Amino acid sequence: MDAFFQDVRFTLRTLARDRSFTFTALLTLGVGIGASTAIFSIVDGVLLRPLPYGDADRIVTLWQHDRGAGIERDDVSSANYMDWRDRAERTFERLAALEPSGLDWLGPDGPEEIDAYLVTSAFFEVMGATPVLGRTLRPEDFREDGGLKAVVLGHRIWRDRFGADSTLVGSTLTLNDQPVEVAGVLPPAFEYPPGNQVYAPRVFSESARQSRAANYFRVVGRLREGAGVEAAQSEMDAIATRLAAEHPDTNAEIGVTVVPLERQVLGSVRPAMLVLLVAVILVLLIACVNVANLLLARGARRRRELATRAVVGAGRRRLVTQLGVENLVLAALGGGLGVAVAVWAVSSLKSLAPAGLPRIETVSVDLRVLGFAIGVTALTSLLFGFAPLLQAARLDLRGQLGEGGRSTAGGGSSSRLRDALVVAQVSLALVLLAGAGLMAKSFVRLLAEDPGYETDDVVAFTTQAWRFYPTAPDRIQFVRQATTALEAAPGVRAVGMTSGLPLSEGIYAERATYTVIGEAAPRPGQEPSARGAAVTSGYFGVLGIPLIAGRLFEDTDDADAPRVVLVSEALARRHWPAGDAVGKRMAVSFASPPAEAEVIGVVGNIRHQGLDDAPSPALYVPHAQHPTGAITFTLRTASDPGAALTALKDRVWALNPAISLTDTGTLEGLLDDTLRPRRFYLVLLGLFAAAALSLAVVGIYGLISYAARSRTSEVGIRMALGARAETILALFLSRGGRLVALGLAGGLAASLVLSRYLESLLYEVRPNDPLTLISITALLGIAGLAGTWIPARRAARIDPARTLRMD
């Protein structure tokens, strides 16, 4: 131990003297270890840790599989859920249903709607939920009349809206104009579905047993001990077959899809998370290679020192031990810096992460992550320290002292090892740059897509008016009065209303079924479907959705007028490819029984869920003929729409002070939200690629600089004997160029193999896109040659007289 601490003190003194080397090595290690630790903390928190539910591996989600519509995972009707619950006994302990809803709450900024899920009595047992305060819902909380008696709060809403007040549990909140007990608060990590914050009881009436057409429930189930997903799927397939025979009008094409909860929650983010983890590991490897090269160059300068120490009594084992301690100290210092970088990076990444990233709230640099950082530090010590230790073990004492400590022109096995490390750096950098280039091209392609609507200066806010306006005439009147009030607001150019705004997920299903008059009637339950929305006449003008043929809705298309419908280009092409859709008739069912309507116009296609969502068939009906209570007001303003939102909501509250209004936001902001996941992954991969490029160029620069310094005497002699500067320049450029070319060849081969794992993250770009790979290869080649050019040009300007005189 005395020898160990002596070596530590010696190392610290040595590092303090060689400040340039120490700064470069620690910065390289700190960035590499910090980035890898930060990304691991996110991957660990999101993917690797068990889901925060009791025996989560036994929890599954169940979905309707609509074979007729080609929908693999659709929400479930109440009747189908009740039949599944009653019949699934062999592989399931119990099933539970969740219904998306909203609760009106009078907050400090006025009435607002809190997103909530109504859950059946078995939900918390299925999910294995244990509250941190209070209790979950009891059987007596489920009232037969459907009224609210108690709710359970998620941890985030309890913290953010109620100040983490522990006395709130057991007290009452006024929700939907009635006192409701706060039964308990759930743990921070418990959010299912992701983002939900309030759970209220849901009781099914007998009429729900007959409702098979309206499907807006999510279903979760807990498997019995020893039962697997395959067995559960087999049982549910048999149940679906029996229901299809019993209810051919509605269930002929309805199956069941059983999905493990982990796959349902994490399936969409897993590929991107793993790509980021691989990318940051590559950056760490490049950092290790860079530090190893620095240590090899430093070791070459210390050969005479080491040889002298060996001659005066230090054995090879003692020298190797000392160098090992130096590597360990360097890694420990780099690891400490890396942990500091990781703490900062995790905080920054959490603020930049897309809202839909599950469990991101709970990510932190905890003991588990610190353990990873320590392991990475130890591993990097071995990775970058192996080559210098091998160099020291093979030290030629006679040669070093006999030559007076003069380097052998940088040649030998040490030179070949440094060359190999540079080639590895270039190869790894090319893999990262290729991935970033493919994602960047994909993102550019995505931004070039036309969503079918205009997002500039458009703002929206939503209300669920069912409770305040229970009858159809009341809802129609409310929308007309609110539209008139909003149109009179300063700076408002146009006002519209829709039941389903693009980019905004509604509480209720936004699909309509229909049949085309004159075509062969489909079997009951197999009617074609399309996205549906009830809108007012001004909606298309606000969003700038173009009219292709016919006319738009007018104020006269009210409840007393003949039924009319607008169809999108995609739906028109499906049934009237000749372009004669206007004047045709359809029987449309949207939030109402089927009713025959005339197609009065064709409007442009829109991308409902984002720029990567292919335009799908859609139809629109006048709100005055289909008065839904799901209402989103859309407004085009002359100035900043977000700043005008509060004043606009005040005009609606003037009509009804109790109605809750939820900020939907600007359409531009909603579109940006859909792009945030891709932008997040692109920015991270781009940063890793930039770091890899910088480290690779620095590695090449350092290698050629070292070679030039070690061969100064040789170059001076060559130039004294008549060698031209161009010859010296070519000598070093050829070495650097050869290494860059070898690295590019290896990296290109690796990119062709590895880039296919990016396929799920790309949009309209092939993983082996030749233009991208060629461009990235050329970029790295130019950067590598630039790193070679600077020290090579310096070597070509050596003054031979001065060099030989100094020698």
C-alpha cells in the first residue's frame, strides 16, 4: 500500500506538470464517461428497470383486432369487455377497463378540465398499485348511478397542482360541481396510461352490455401464476370466435390482441433508446482510443526516463505497476469529471425529452447509475491503459540508453499500434456520422411533407360540453353564440369549430362508419370507416384546408336542412376514382345512428397524427346536424395566437362562467410536439457524431504531429540533401491519408451492416442510402486530411540548418 500511495502521489505530480496532456485526457474521458453515464441513466430508467407495477410481467393489455378495418390494436366496446371479463377464467385472474374522461375543476385560472381515466373496480388489483398516501378505490366508491364519490390522484398532479399537501388526502375537491373525496396518492412512477394523473370509478349499467359499436375503453388483465401470453392469446381467440358467432352483426371481424404491458408501454421507444446507447458506447470507445494514443505518445517521450529507472533497480513489474496506477488515477479523475457531466446532462436531457417518453420523470443519477459509472471508469482504464502497459513491458533498455533516448523515427510496433488506433477511431466515427446523416436526411424529408393544413397563427382550446348542454339544440346554440363572440374579438381573422382537431388526441373515438348508396351493401358490422369530425362552416378557412370540388358547409346546413357531408380526396378516390363524388349519397354514422346524406364537396387530405402519418380517408359533417359535446374552437389570429388565448377564453366564460376550457395550444406547437421525439434522437445522435468526428480528427492530428516531431532530425537531413518541401509534405500526407482511407473502408462496411437497425427511426430514407453514405464518407475523409495537412505542412517548413545545429 505504501508503494501504491507513493505511485499515486507521483502520478498527481506528473499530471500537474504535464498540463496540456492532463487537460486533453481528462476532457476526453470526462465527456466520454459522462455521456455514456447520462444515456445509461435514461435507458436504465426508461427501459431496463422493472415497470412500477406489482408483478408487471403478469400484466397484459387487451385490444380489439378489427380485421375488416385492418386495425391491429383498437379500443374495446363495453359489451365486448364485459364478455371478456366474464368468460376469461382459464388464464386470467381478472380484467379491468379504463375509459378516458375529464373532470371539471375550478382552478386558480378559472374552470378547467383535468384529464382522467374512469376505471373499473379491479383496476388497482390488476396493476398491483400501492398508494404512498391514503388508499385506492373501494367497492363502496363505485356508485350505481355513476356519480363521483372518490378519486385517486397521481403523484405529479398532487405535487404540481396541490403543492404535495399531505392533508389533501381524506379531504374533498369540487369536481363536476360535486364534492369528491381524495382517497389517496399514487407513487411517482405509477402512471398508466402514461401521463394520466387522476383515477375515478366507472360502473357499467345493464345497457352497456348491449353496446358493441362504440369502442373507447382500454383493457388490462393480470395473468394467473404460470400462464403465459401465448396461452392467454389462445383463450381470447376462442372467446372472440364464440362472440363472432353470437353477434355476427357487430363481431364478425372482431378478434382480440393480447400485448404484454412492457411491450405496450415501451415498444415505441425501445429501438431509439438502444440506438442511443450503442452510439454513446461508440463515443466512449473513441475517447478511450484517443487517450490510449495520447498515453502512447507520452510513453514514447518517457522511454529514456523509464529505461534509466530500470537500470538503477526498478524491475519491469515495478514499472508496469506504476504505469497501471497512473492509468487508474487518470481514469478515476476522468470518471469524477464524467459523473459531474452526467448529472448536468441528465437534467438537460429531461428538459429536452419529448413529452411521450415514458418514466422520464423518475430518471436520475442514483446509486445504480453511479455503479455503472464506476464500472465504466474501471473498464476505460483497462481499454486505454492496455497499449501503454504493453509498450512499457517491451521496453528495450539497451536501445533506449544506447541511442541517448532518441526516438527511432516513430516506427516499430508502437507506431503500428498508434496507426491501428487511429484507423479504429475513423471507422467508429464514420459509423456514428452515417447514422446521424441518415436521421438528418429523414428529418429533412419529414419537414418537407405537406400536412394539408396551415399551422401559422392558429390557436385552439377545447371543452366537453355534454354536462352543461345535455340536449342537441343546447349544444348547437352554445357553439353559435361562442363563435359569434370569438369572431368579435380584436385580432381574430376567422373562427371554426371541430370535434377532432388534427394532432390533438380526443377523448372519444374520431371514426365514422358509412355505406355508399348504390354500392353493394356490406355485411352488418363490416361497414367501411373513415376519420370523422363534426365541424362548423369556418373550420376549413381557419386551417386553410383546400376545397377540391363542390362547396363547403354553410350556416344554412343546419338541423332543418337536408343532411350533407364533405369527403377527403382519399375517400373520394376510394369510391369515385373518376372524380364525380359531388352529388353522390352516403349513409353516415358519426356519434349518431346512420343517416343518408349528400356529398356536397371534396376537400384536401390532411395528416392527422403528424407529418409521418399518411393521409387517410376522412369525412366531415356539419356540427348543427351532428351536435357532439366534444368541442374544439379553432381561431386564426392577426398576431401571436398564444398571447391571445386567455382573452379569447374569457369571451366563452362570459357565456358560461362554469364551463371548463382546456388549452389545446397553437397548431404550430402541436405539430412541433409530434416532431420532438425525432428531433430529440437526432440532436443526441448528431452531438455524438460531432464528438466522434472531433476526436477522430484530433487523433489523426496528434499522430502526424508526433511523427513529425519524432522525425525532425530525419526531415532536416533530407532537406539538407535536397529534398523539396513538397516531398516532405507528401511523405506525411501519404501516411495520414492511408490511415484515413483504411478507417473509411472499415467504417463504411460497418455502417452498411449496422444502419439497418435505424430503419424504424427513418422516414422515406433507406438505411443504406448511397448518397448519404458517400457524402458522410467524403466529409470525414476531408476532415481527416485536414487533420493531417496542418502538422504535415509544419514539418515541410522545417529549417534544416537550425534543426541540424540543434541536433
